[in-house]
Amino acid sequence: MRVDVFHALFVISFLSFMGIRVYYHRRARREGGRMNGRDTRFSILLRLLLAIPLAGLLVAYMIRPAILGWAEIPLPAWASWQGALLVVISFPLLIWVHRALGANFNTVLGVRDRHTLVTHGPYHWVRHPMYGVLFLFMVGLLLLTGNLLIGGLLLAGLVVTVGTRVAKEEAILEEEYGEPYRTYKSRTGRFVPRLS
């Protein structure tokens, strides 16, 4: 019974997360204009090659979690409930970040025709709040599922993405906005607010 509850929470959470991302991605594409991508073909191809098998694992886990039972770690029920709480907390934060980004949102590096420098909402304090919210969500999924393959791969993928993209994102924004971005960068933290 306990496993069924956590599995159902995972399925609902993951599908809700994907729904939010797809909605805001389509809205940004419609309102922001053409994307001037700066991602390399290799980077896009690599992400696709990694995403396709991961998507297959996620679908398999949603349909029949026992298939990946060998990757489970024994967690107490309170840890899984903590994971569920982290996931629930991440949803309003995810929506807040997406609403602040508006037409600027994209999963590909670059700027849109009608791109603007976002410094309001969570971007008032940090330059990359999306990654913080995604980290919270992925840790929540890891605890919720107790599955190293599902939660662990998602979390590892996020860490690799952040490690390889953040400096490039900031360089693109600095090139696009110059001094206003440098000023913004000097007063905000990368992932957590500056104390001073």
C-alpha cells in the first residue's frame, strides 16, 4: 500500500511538472519570437541521446515500477513523505520562476527576438532560480521514489547541465545586455541570494 501511494504521487508530480514546462515553453515561443540559439549541435545531440533513454525509463517506471525495483534503496516512510513535501513546495516556485521569465524561457541556450533582461520576481535575488527549483524538485523525486536510477539519473543530469551551461548562459546575457547585466550580476548571487 505504501509503495502504491508514493508511486501514484510520483506519477502525478512528474506529469504535472511536464505539463507546467510544456505550457510555459509554448507560451514563450508564441510571445517571445524566434530563438537565436547559441547551443552547439553537439550539445543538443548529446542532450537528446541522453534524454531519450531516460524518457523510456521514466515511462517504464510510471507503468510498472517493479521493472526498476533493483535500483531502489530502502528509505523510511518519513523520507518519502519529505520527498513528497519537497516536490509540492517546488511547484509554486516553478510557476513563479516561469512567470517571471515569461517570453524569455527556453531550454536551448540563446536569446529570443523579444528577449528582455529579467530582474524581477525570484531573479531580483538570484540569477538562476530555475536551477535551484529544479534541484529541489529532483531531490524530492529521489526521496519520493527511493530509486537511484530514476531520481539519481535526473539529479545527476541536472548537475551536469548546470555545470556545463551556467557560465555560457551568463556570457550570452553579458554579450546581449552589457553593463546592465554586469551591474545585475554584481548585486545578485548565482544560485542563492548574496548576504551583503
